[in-house]
Amino acid sequence: MSAAQPEVPPLLEVNNIEVVYSDVILVLRGLSLKVPKGEIVALLGANGAGKSTTLKAISGLLKTEDGEVTRGDVTFAGERINGIDPHLIVRRGIFQVMEGRRIVSDMTALENLRLGAFTRRDREVGDDIERVYGYFPRLKERTGLAGYLSGGEQQMLAIGRALMARPKLILMDEPSMGLSPLLVQEVFGIIRKINQDLGVTILLVEQNARMALSVASYGYVMEQGKVVLDGTAAELADNEDVKEFYLGGHGAERKSFRNLKSFKRRKRWL
Ligand SMILES: Nc1ncnc2c1ncn2[C@@H]1O[C@H](COP(=O)(O)OP(=O)(O)OP(=O)(O)O)[C@@H](O)[C@H]1O
Ligand SMILES: [Mg+2]
């Protein structure tokens, strides 16, 4: 490597994508974002903004919902991955932790973890199960069906299962959803630890902007299928619009970014 530090391409680059469901419903309208290797990047936005759709466009799971990337590119580790089958995207090192956890409820926690390793042929699966138990000790004690785990335990299992694939990039869809404040703290502590210990890159979708920005290095705010604002986590946490919209008091009426005085439509890189 030269000392001049050539610009390192991001691990993931989403470039001006358009996503359509059922051939007619246009949901993403030219969305772009970058996730540098080894970082946690937050993707924020109100209900229906298109956050989960963005993750599914990356993981290929759109296909299972009759959705399609009709324009733009998703590039992972320098290669274009849009249109590739979801299981092949998992093999390349991207694992999505779905909204609502989606563990297999009629299997045990251990069986769910083994399932996460389905792409692997190495002999270290057992070691990795122990490592997951190291992060989430209470999963080891739960030997019954995963469907009977508490919400927090199911979230932990979903993250643990993702780790079993030894992914390069984890896409997390609202890990705080339905958890008590204490559990949210715990889960985010583990997300940070996983990132630091294992070097896993994370794209984190959250409505809990405060928590997300506390662990992320960079963030994007999306609205109606587009990014309307982006910046370092510190910049966003300090941004008046973000504060008003996401970090304000509970029950405050949510405004659209479009109506906020200081919001200016910024030209994206495409
Ligand atoms: N399979 C689908 N078919 C048709 N429309 C869909 C489908 N999935 C999502 N949509 C629509 O796309 C838009 C964005 O949905 P998406 O789930 O990506 O939003 P989100 O930002 O994740 O919202 P939330 O915070 O509520 O999870 C919504 O208007 C939704 O109704
Ligand atoms: Mg969603």
C-alpha cells in the first residue's frame, strides 16, 4: 500500500437505487448510501420511509416480496450484487437480521444458531456457538423452543444467529423494537461490542435515533424513499431538525423534514 493512502472504497455502496413492489408501487426513489468497512452506520427515518425496503434491496430479500431494484446499483466489496439470489448474498458475507426477529419458533435456540451457520463447512461452528453464548449467556440456559423466549431473548438469538454466519456485514432492522429501555441498552452494548471485537460492519436501521447515533459513526435520514440528510453521528445528534424530529420529547407532533425551515434539499452524489 502506498503511503499516500488511496481512498478505500466502502464495503457497501448503494448508488441511486429505485425499488418497485409488484411492478407498480415505487418505494425507493434514488437512494444512495455508503458503509465503510468496520463501521456502524445508522439509517433513520419515520414509519414507511423505506428503511426495511433498503435493507431488503441489499440482502436480496426483496425478491421474496415481489419487489425489484429497477434502477441503480448495490455494490459489495467492489462487486455489483443486485439481482443475485439471497442465499448467494449470504455466502458473500451479508446477513440481515429482520424486523420482528424472525427466529424459527418451533426450534430450540441452539438449533436456530446452527441454522445461522448453514453456509459454513468449517469445523469451528461449535466454537462460534460458545462465542455467541459468551455475548448472550442467558441463551445457553434456554433449552426450550425459541418461540417461548422473551422478546429480548429472541432479539439476542436473532443477532446470535447472524453472527453464526460469520458475516462481513450485518443489516439490522430495528433491534430496539419492543424492548424495555434496559434491554435496549443491553442489546446496543452488545452491538457495539460485536463491532469492536469482531470487526463486523453494521448497517443499523432504527427509530430509536438516540441509541442508534450513540453507537454509529455516521448516519443517514430518509424520508419517502430518499435520503434527506446525512452526516457524522455527532453532526446528526447536534442537528436541530434531527433533534426536533427524532430526539424531541415524546408525543411531540412529528413534522416532515420537508417542512422544516433549515432543511434544504441537498444534491446527492448522483
Ligand atoms: N411487499 C410490499 N408490497 C408493497 N408495498 C410495500 C411492501 N413492503 C413495503 N411496502 C411499502 O413500502 C413503503 C416502505 O416500507 P418499509 O417497510 O420499507 O418502511 P420502513 O421505513 O421500514 O417502515 P417502518 O419503520 O414502519 O418499519 C411503505 O409505504 C410500505 O407500505
Ligand atoms: Mg421497517
